[in-house]
Amino acid sequence: MSTDVSTLLHRLGGVYRDPARVSRDSSKLLKSPVGSNLSPSISPLIQNTGEETPPVLVFSGTVSMSYKGGTYNIPVDVYLPPPYPVRPPVCFVRPTAGMMIKENHRHVAPDGMVYMPYLHEWRPHTHNLVEMVVMMSSLFGSSPPVFAKPAGASSSGNSSTGSRPSHRPTSSATSATSYASSAASTSSGPPSYDAARQEA
């Protein structure tokens, strides 16, 4: 994975102030257990203000969480803005076709942007991507940000993609989408977090 990141950074040219730090942090994330379902690519980051950055490094895939005895995959995008590591990563939950973002979630906005203390308190010399994903996983486990879309729900409902780039889901996210569709169509009860459950 480190070779992939190096190639992408070379393609990005001088976007980052500290490319060595970006490469080091990225490699540690991708080699860690918490980053095993993330893949690096290049994409512009569109801020909530509508401002668009030059293409930057983004990690797309899933972050696992534990909830009520089960392990689930939450689809995410993690962008590294040009000032990284002075500025923290910008993270989004990216619900698949069978998922919806939970309304009034404490740490995830309706557009999918993730807000959490670790990002708010980010310091370049003490914070890193691996710890960030660990904290994200813990927060999601305490309060899952997505659930299976109820049967008949509008496909244009609570979606985080908006005008932002949409990345191809990883294989685990694709499996989760199929599982979510099945759960939503067969369950007569409330939406289920089986939308993102890992398959054994």
C-alpha cells in the first residue's frame, strides 16, 4: 500500500506542505488493522461552503464498529486536505443504496460529514490517522450513524453524496448493500443496523 500512496503523492505534485508526513501517516493507517478496509485514491474535496480544493488523497472503504455483540462495516471517505497535518482530515459517512443516515446524529451531519472531539482537538504533533479511525469506530459503536432504509423510502432521501464525489464501494461495502436491501425488504420492524453487518 505504501507504494500506492507514493505513486498518488507523485501524481498530486506539490499539493501537500509535508508530503513525507502524509506518506508516513497514510502507510501506517493502511497497514493497521483499523485501516485494512480502506483504499487510497485521488479526488477533489468539496467543502460545505461549496469551495473545492485541488485533488487530494482520500481513503475510501469501511470502518468497522461493534454494536450489540455484532461487528458492522460503516462506509466512509477520509480526505487529507492540502494543509494536513496542520489541518485535520475531513471525514464523511457514505451510506450505500440500502442505507440512510440517522437523523440528528450527534457526530454525523445530514450530509454525512463527521464531527467528533478528536478532529476538533486535532494537533499535528500528537494526533494521527490510526487513532482517529479508532475513535471514529468507538463513537459509531456507541451511536451507529446509519440504518437500513425502510421499504418504500425515497432513493433521494437522506443521502450524503450530494455534489461531492462518489467513490466505488469496496467489496465489503457492496456485500453490506445487498444485505441491507434484503433486511429492509423483509423486516416489518424498525430499521436494522444489519445494513452494515459483516458477513462471516
